[in-house]
Amino acid sequence: MSDAGQNETTTATDDAPVETTTNRRQPFPQGFLDSIAEGWATRPDSVPEPREQAAWAARRRDAVSRAFPGKRLVIPAGGLKQRSNDTDYPFRPHSAFAHLTGWETESEPDSVLVFEPRDGGHEVVLYFRERADRTTPEFYADAAIGEFWIGPRPSLAGVSADLGLATAHLDTLEHGDDDVILGDDDDLARVVSELRLVKDDWEISQMRLAVDVTAKGFDDIVSDLPRIVAHPRGERIIEGVFHQRARSDGNTEGYDTIAASGPHACYLHWTRNDGAVVPGDLLLVDAGVEVDSLYTADITRTIPVDGTFSPVQRKIYETVREAADAAFAAAKPGVKFRSVHEAAMKVIAARVAEWGLLPVTAAEALDPQRGGQHRRYMVHGTSHHLGIDVHDCAQARRDMYYDGELEPGMVFTIEPGLYFQVDDLTVPEEYRGIGVRIEDDILMTVDGPENLSAGIPRTADEVEEWVARLSTR
């Protein structure tokens, strides 16, 4: 990485070169300062046609406006977050900001979307820091935002045309005492979250794209199994293989990839990914590509490393698939969202009781007050909403989310699992260290649920054929 500090300031006089605030960079000499602003070609300032999602974003803003008549709303994109010293994490705008502007991976840190109350609604203005003139120190000396360091930045006119929004320089933004600010106001957080419960047609197209790219990433992993097995930290190779697909065909991963082999598959959020991938074990991969629009898939498959399930592994795997299929069958327009989870848990409770793992009957385990014994082996929920966030709509009211009804346009996961910890003495020894999860991304339509990820092998037979077909190429 070049020897540059973040947010360096420079000052110049007629008699002295520019000094910087860092103690590890030489100051700019006067000759540089005299010449840096000259000799640049005129930059074209093209005015694009509005992007496809601009009209959809306008409809979303109208909905927010109607929810807060007469209120001044402030929705920040957020800023850069420090990784260490003078390096930052890659910038990703707040999901509500991206959803309401249509500004995606190219959005500017510290931007703010403001709804100014007007008669009958709001005037909406996008404030951001326009690119600096090349005669200013920002251009050549500020490693955080200077174009010499990070590349071209957008103009106010260009962004306005692109997004179909009025724009203004961030320096002109004023805050009022009565502002309703996202991050401070629970009602605004709820409204912008519930607005995403039902996806529009453009959002659904992005979810399909995210699933399609993710499917390719899973194929990449299976194809590379021989190299993965050969490496002492094969889980890291899985992470890298998927990352390559996410970055080449999308923006990045929608969340940290879980590459969990053997007993690691029993840890629900295993992201250390530093273990070996051993033949005879199961490999659980939970991964999703975030495409350039910031919409993400969220898919899990569990794969026998050597290509064949053992009898115990197959029994557990097919039970999880049975639970997933039961949840899918329960998902219909108008039914409660929680019924999806309840359908999966009926299967889980019935099977672990049948295997003699419970101290009570399946019916007793399913008692909402006194039961739950089966949850030892599946502690997480079966479903969550999915979209521009991997756990989308998280600030929605319970009666709109968990207790809400499924509607066409909703996108959610179905992801039952069974996890038998390596030191769990309540299960037979041959079960210990086996973790299985199958996760699919579901679109609710007027005709019922559509499994967007159905093309990724799901049954035990299909998974074995998948490994045989790709890992030996």
C-alpha cells in the first residue's frame, strides 16, 4: 500500500512548502504545488439517462413521504469505518439510503438524503461531497477522498440525472432541531424497514441475479474439492474460491462465508474458516453473493467431502431436507410467517424423538410453554427475510414480521438444520460432530412459493452426483 495518510491537511505560503499532519511523509515542495493544478485535460461532464431503478426508488420515497407528513427526514448513507490506523473498511452505504436513492456501490461516503416538507409532501434532496477542483489540496493530498488517490468521483449534475434526484453539495446541508434522523428515530427505522418486506419487480430481478451468481460460486467450490482437501486449511481455500466468484461477478459477499467442515459445521456462525477439509466428513457452506445493487443471496449446502454420505450422515441429511420441504409446503400467501418455522420443527421433533434422543415425546417437545427439548439440536429459526440486507427488514414490527402474513413479493429463507456437537453425550457417538443445514431462498408469488435456489442440488442423491460430476473434472 502506498505511503499515504488519511485526511491529511496541507497549507502553503509564498515562502514555504506544504506541511502535512503525518510524521511519515515528506512535505510537498513548492515546485509540485506550482505545477500540480496544470496540464490536465478537460473532464467530460456527461449527463446520463436515469438508471433503471430510479423510478422504483422514487416510488419508495413517496411511500416514506406519506408516512411522515410535515416532518423533515434525514437519512445518512454513513461514513468510512476505520479498520486500523489510517486504513478503512470498504464503504457500503446504509441499506435504507441505498434502497431510497438507487445509489449502489458507487455511492459517496457521508452522503445524506433529506426530505424537506413542502405543501402536500416533500422535496427530496441528495447531499454529497462533490469532487474537488484539481487546484485544491483535496485532489492530491487527501488520501481518503482525493481523486488522485481513490479515482474519479461523481459530479452533482451527473448524479442528479442518474438517480432522478435533486442534488446539493454536502457543505450546504443544514440540520434542524426537529429533524427526524434515521439512526435516532425508531419510527423512521421501522418504516424504512417495513417498506422492504414486499419486494418490487426490480428488487426481485436482483435477487434472482444474486442467487444465480451464488450458484456458480457453489459449483466453483465443488469443482475445487481436490485442492481444498489437499490444503491444511481447506476451509480458507473455500472462502477464497467463493470470494473470487463474488468479486468477479458481483460486488462482494453479502456476509462472512461460513466454510465449516466436520465438527465445525455444528457451530452456527463458524467464520474462522481455518480448519482442514477431511474425506469422510461433511462440509457445510453457508454463503451468498452481494451483487452490485447490494442485494444478496443466502444459501447453504452440506456436502460429503469424499462424495458419498455415510448411512448416518444420509439419515440426518434427508431429515433436514424433509423439514425444509415441509416448511416450503406450509408457505402460502396469507399464512403466518411463523408457520414456516413451525412446520419444519414438527419434522425435527418427530425424527429426533424417533431416534430416541428426547426425554419426552415429540408432541411434548412441541408444547410452546413446557417443550423445546428438540431445539437442543436446532437452536436457530427456520426463516428470515432477505434482500438488500442478509437479515432484511430487521426493524419491522413483530406483527409485520414473525407474526405477519406471507404476501406475494416477499423473499425469505428456509433453512432447517440438525447439529450434534462433538461433545454432546445425549446422542450416540456416531452422530457426534455431524452438522447439516440446507438453506434456500424463497420468493412468494400469488400462486405460492418459488424456490429461487432450487437449481443447486438438494437431495442426498443429487449432491452425490454433483460432487462426482464436478470434483473429478
